[in-house]
Amino acid sequence: AQSVTQLDSHVSVSEGTPVLLRCNYSSSYSPSLFWYVQHPNKGLQLLLKYTSAATLVKGINGFEAEFKKSETSFHLTKPSAHMSDAAEYFCVVSDWTGANNLFFGTGTRLTVIP
Amino acid sequence: EPEVTQTPSHQVTQMGQEVILRCVPISNHLYFYWYRQILGQKVEFLVSFYNNEISEKSEIFDDQFSVERPDGSNFTLKIRSTKLEDSAMYFCASSVEGADQPQHFGDGTRLSIL
């Protein structure tokens, strides 16, 4: 069965400092992994995806994530936080049954302090 | 950029009534999904739909729920005899196809059962 664990429910950083949002996955197969962001009262926007190509994945808005099979991790990083990055971030794993159902983590709320 | 659109943005319904949530997926997408997010909880998969039939459904998706693609563009979720615990944000998503294809989400419908 597929699942993801987001290790921090809330992360707070100062503007201009690095962001690290942690995610560990569990999957019976080589997983497809995603990070989505949800701004208040908005839908879920895809940040980036990993699908067994390069282990370092670059996404939108300066975010990137590294797939580490040995650690079963897919942590999201950004070198310098911006105020507009404040949102809820979800680590997501895809079900390989063919229907592509997604399994979400519990989310990490990122607060950016001016 | 094409978007998934959902209507209404907010639906208030009396307990026991039927409600229909509407979604217009991205036009060239083949897979369609509904997810639910109860306040303060993780996003949960409800159902996936492909080729005019349900591909997979979760335990949440019982006989109270049904989905339909009535006219080739809309994708609807019907909840019969709503219960208080059905109050949640409901997200529609669509993808081109395949387990490594990202899903594109709508902004959601907030369903409040009174």
C-alpha cells in the first residue's frame, strides 16, 4: 500500500531563509511522488513531480525536491522563502493500479515571517 | 492555461437533502476524480472515473454517492440523503492518463450540511 508521512505539521521561517518541508513515503512499487500547494480558499496546485527520471526535481516558484530511495524520502526545499510561499503543502504518492489515485499526506503549513 | 472549474464554490444544504456538485475537467483529459477534505483533516480519495465508468472507489464512496458524466464535459458528484459528516471541501481533478501524469485540481466546493 502507498502512503506518505509529513513529519512537520507546521514550519515557520523568516523571509529570505531556506525552506525544508519533510516527507517520507511508503510504496510497494517505484513510486510517483508529487508536491502540491494549497493557498487559502484555493484549490491544489502542482509544484513538482517525480516519476523515476532525475532524482532531483525542479518545480515552480523556485521549489525543488530530491528523491532518496535509500531514505524513502522526498523532501521539498527552496533556497529563499518569499512571503507568497505561505500556504499548506502536501506530499502525495500515486497509486500504481492504473487509476492513478492519489494518497495525500496530512500537510505542512508554512508560515513566512517578514 | 486550461483549468478545472467547479461549481458552486459553496453549497449549504439541509441534512437529508440531495446535493449535486459540478465539475468541468480539462477538455483533453481522460481520467476524472473526486476527493474530499474534511476541515482539519487530510485530502481523501473518493472515486476515479475513466471511459464512462468508475475505475476505483474508496471505502468512503458508499451507496450514498454517485458520479456521472452526463454530457461529455461535466463531471458530477451526487450525494443522496446528506449527513452532517458530509460537510467538507470537495475537490474535482482530472489528468490526461497514466500513473505518472499529474492531476489538475479545481478550487473546490465547500459543502456545509445543516
